[in-house]
Amino acid sequence: MLKLGGYINILIAIGHIVGLLWADKMFEVTGIGSEMTELAQNHSSLPYLLTVFVSIIFFIFGLYGLSADNKFRNLPFLKPVIFLIAAIYLLRGLGELIVDNIQGTNSITETIYSLFALIIGLLFLIGGLKKWNLATNKEITNP
């Protein structure tokens, strides 16, 4: 689960970078076109820099998922970061669904993004729980 969550995050990071080739279209498709246009009024490079920054965050999330699944070197604060990543995704997914329902602004695109965030959050949460519950049980049975 953690490996899958890690690879998905790395793919999302790559998608952000590749999407910069068609930035205006990507911003419109993801529903942030007006916000990025407004940001570009401050400086034309800000939407691109923000996208690169977000891509780096997704990439780091991916590395943590792979690290927790022992596919990458051990990263610092592994256990709390895995659960923090899970919380971020779960809050994003649930929060968007709840706010959209309250405001009555449900869109298919946002619902899909929210469900996708929930799935990734569950991959990290359940994967983390399985990893560290199994480790705890091994320590108890094999002192």
C-alpha cells in the first residue's frame, strides 16, 4: 500500500512538471485557471514556480511512501511523516466533499479529485498502520 501510494505521488509530481508544457490548459482542466491568472498578475513566473514547488512536495511524499515500504533509503521521521501525509490527503478529500455539499457546489471533477485524495490517504494510513502494527507484534512475540 505504501509503495503504491509512493509511486502514485511520484507520478503526480511528474504530471505537474510535464503539465507545465501546457500550463494554461492544465490550470483550466484542474479548475485553478482563474487563481493562476491572478497570481501571474503579480509576476508571470509565480504560477510556474508554485507548480514546481507543489511537484517537489508530491515527489517527497512519494519518496516517503517508498521509504516506508523499504524500496528507498530510510528517511527521517518516517513514521510521523507517513501519518501526516495520510492526514493531509484525508483532510483534503473529506474537506472538499463536505464543503462542496454544504455550499451545493459539487462538480464531477472536484468529486473525482476528492475521491482520489481519499484513496491515496487511505493507502498511506492503512499501509502505515499495517507496517507499524506488524512491527510491534513481532517485537512482542520475539523479544
